[in-house]
Amino acid sequence: MDPHRHERVAESIREELEELISCELADPRVGGASITEALLSPDFRHAHIRLSLQGTPKEQEQTLAGINHAKPFLKRELTDRLQLYRMPELHFEPDLPASLAAKAPQILKRIKRGRLKTEKNPIS
């Protein structure tokens, strides 16, 4: 068996789902969402899909609910496009919890400011 097959299948699933969610999913609940990672179980039975969700925590919950509601459609489309022997069961989860995702830009700014201060004033 090809040692890189697992990585190739995970990347193919990520790319196809990204296209399906952004272009072909017509659910009004689905707002800004992009796929950050697709993790496959060793037996190819489960795929954990991590999503980067945008908007308020309530909008993020609605987006995740809309995507979970569309699982049968997404799985059917993936089956047609990828032609795998066994299509894994899809499990969608946010990349960051909604409360932390809303604070992430502020946290990143603080980290950046902290690094800039240390660069200007090096400790000797």
C-alpha cells in the first residue's frame, strides 16, 4: 500500500469539501466557513473536519448546524467526486471554540505587540 495515500485522501477530502461548502451549499445558515484540516482515521472510516468559522458565536453555531444538516449531501457529492471504496463518516468540528475564536484576533494582536517590544528592547 502506498505510504502517502492517507495524506493524499485527506487532502482531497479537504479540497473538495472546501469547494462544496463555499460554492455549492445553498443553506442560508452557512456563513463564512473554511476548512483548516481533514483528519482521517487509520481505517478510513471517520474523517474529522476542522472548520474555521467567522462571525459572532451565534452565527458560528448556525453555520456549524447548517453544515451538519448538509452531511448527507456532502457525503454523496464526495462519493461521486473521489470514487473511494469506502467514504468515511464526516464529523465537523470548529477549529477553535466559539468564545475563543471571537477573541483570537485580539489575542494575536497582544502577542504581536509583545514580540515587537522585545525586538526593540533586547535583553542583554
